[in-house]
Amino acid sequence: MKKLKKFLIGLLLFLVAIVIIAFFLPRKVHVERQGVIDAPAKVVFNQINNLRSWNKWAVWNQIDPNMRIKYQNNGIGENASYTWESDNKNVGSGKLTITASVPYDSIATEMDFMEEGIATGYFLFDEQNGKTTITWAFDTDLGNNPFARWMGLMFDAMIGPDFKKGIENLKIVSETIVQEKRPIVELVTVPEFSYVSIRKHVQLEDISTQMGIYYGQLMQFINDQGLLRTDMPYAIYHQIDGTLVDLECGIPVDGTVVTEGEISSGKMPRKTYAEADHFGSYSNLEKTHNFIQQWITDNNFTLTGGPMEKYLTDPQQVPDESKWVTGIYYPVR
């Protein structure tokens, strides 16, 4: 009995010591890993900013292929989130939210692990010479739970390898996008702007010729009325019926407009678009259009109108077609 009593007293003293020591251990835990990806920050950023892309690179998302995921607020950008449920004890259930999103610079997240508490994280992007250094960090406050504080000593060893592997996966995904020259589709909001335009039905085979004529008429009109052009010319394909296109060619302007003849004016309302830049000849525009259309389907958006092309490069100033840039916009909700 004396031995048992001594053992119990010793065990009690040991447990008391463990608890006392725990209060001298760090309350806050920080885990961080870095990597260099041979891709622009825009490419890397969008693989994180779109939560549906996490399945391609995040280690936890790949552990359980049967994990049940629901996305909120489109799953893209600030305030977007997803909840997950898994029968795998290493995955569990929880919610991840993007709490801040600064394009191509940083993304902040909050992870709610339900009964296990809340943690925050962030991603930093630093592009130099076309390569991006990414920093992925995790922070949590363990509070006054002595067991949690002891566990905190092992967080870096437990979580760090997953961060490292995630960055390696992200590197493969991002560099493949660059190598295959895939467009990067983003959600953008275009503010209201004033415009002058010409809208007609045109045969598909005549579009290039007619667009040249319309833009010439619009520029002459702008010069005659002393208007200020505020952005590059655009074209909206309102409807395509076989080979007949309901085409609108427009130019954003500032100033008082007195319309005449075929030229109309108005204000384009503020809209949200799925947008991607097309690089190169106009003859290949269809590929980027198709890519955006598939992205809209994959991300569960609905079209609210015809696509718009914005011609960011003036062919008269830049004759090399490989350097032409065209912004392609699909209005969505």
C-alpha cells in the first residue's frame, strides 16, 4: 500500500508539474513555409483565391476524395468560404473563409475546426522577374489549455510538411498553366461608364471589315464633338444567330454627347464579369472564349448577357500580332 501511495503521490506531483510548466509554454503558435514558383503572381494567386482550385493542390483536400464540400459566396475572393465534412478522422469537418484578398499581393484566411477551435492563415506573393515567392503561414491561439500548449510544441512538425507539400503541388499546377499558356479567368467588376456606339446586324464573315468602318466613324464623331476617349474600344456580341451577329461597337467617352445618325450614346451599368486576357492574333480569340465559357460552367455562374471584347492594343501602333492583348468579358451572376 505504501508503494502504491508513493506512486500516486509521485504521479500527482508529475501531473501538477506538467500543468505548471504548460503555462510557461507559448500560447500562440506560428507555422510558416516558403517556396519559389516559376509563374507570375497572378497565376499563383488565382489558384488560392478560387477555393474550387484547392482540390488541385491542398494536401488535406486530397486525403479524402469523398469529402463533402459546399461553397459560399461563389467560392472566389474576399468573404468566400467552403465547408467540408469527412468521415476520415484526419480530415474531420470545418469551414475555411477568405477574410481578405488583395490581388497578387496577399490572401488572409480563417479556419474553423469546430470543437478544435479557430485558426488564421495567410499567403504572401512576391513576384520578381516572372517568378513568385510564396509564403504560407498559420497562426492559432491555444489559450490556457495545458494539453493544447504541449501539443503546440509539435504543430510545426505536424503541419509544416503539409504546407511544404501543398506549395510543391501549387508549383506544379501554376507552372503547368504557364507552360500550356492557359488563360487566367477572374471575377471583375467594371464600374459604370459613358459610351458612344454603333449597333448593327452583321454577317460573321464581314465582322472585321465592318468593325474597322464603325470604329472609324466613332472616332470621327468623338473628334467632331470634342469628346474625351476614356478607355479602349470594345465590341459586344449581343446575339449570334447562325452567321448573323447582333454586334455593337463602342468607345467609352467623357463629355456631353449630341447623337446623330447611326451613332447612339448611353451609360453602361456597373457589372460583374468573368474576364480573361487573350494574347496574340484575333484569329485565335475563339479558344479563349471557349475557355471562359467552360470556367463559367465549372464555377456555377449564370450568363446575364453577351460577351464583350476590349481591344487593349492598337494594331496600328503595334503591328506585331503576338503582342496584341484583348480583354474578354462575360457578364455573370
